[in-house]
Amino acid sequence: MQVQFNSDSSVMGTENVAERIEAAVREKLARFESKLTRIEIHVRDENGAKHGADDKACTIEARISGGKPIGVTGKSDTVDGAARKAANTLAQRLERHLGKADKHRHDPSPEKVM
């Protein structure tokens, strides 16, 4: 699974932030790794230099092999908090989406004998 990290100029886009967020997202989505081809993480500060509640946002898009991508956004006072919220929401959505696919798979019908 490939992970791509992006940030805008108002968010500290240093390696430390990128590594920390990527590690947290990988850990949260580890059980889905075999079904995902790529994860894109975008972090931004919604109102730049102004400070406010929930002004940091993290959008995570998961690309499912053979399926449509799923994207979620989390907001918080910190970039790490926003990433944690987005990763939790994405894990729940993937569980619902991929869990339904597994439930609808059926074993082949046994051959009828007459």
C-alpha cells in the first residue's frame, strides 16, 4: 500500500509531522492493507494565521483495489487530532464497505443430485 502525504504552506509540513501522521494512519488501517492500493493524506489549516477551534483539517482518501475511492475529513485544533479523527472515520467506513462485500460472497451452490 502506497501512502502519499500532502500539506499546504500554512501547516508545518516537516518530515516529523508527515512521518508521525503516516505512521498513525498506517496503524489504524493496517487490517485493510491487502485491499487498498493507495492512501492519500492531505492536511491543511483552514484559516491560516488566524487561530480558531477545529481549524486544522485532514482529508484521507483510500483507493480500494477494484473499487471506488473512499474519502473522509476530520477537523481538530491540532493536525494530529484531525488525522486521528479522519483515520477513525475511514476505518469505520472501510469496515462497513468491505464487510458488506464479504457478507455478499456466497459459497457456490452444491450440485443437485436427482
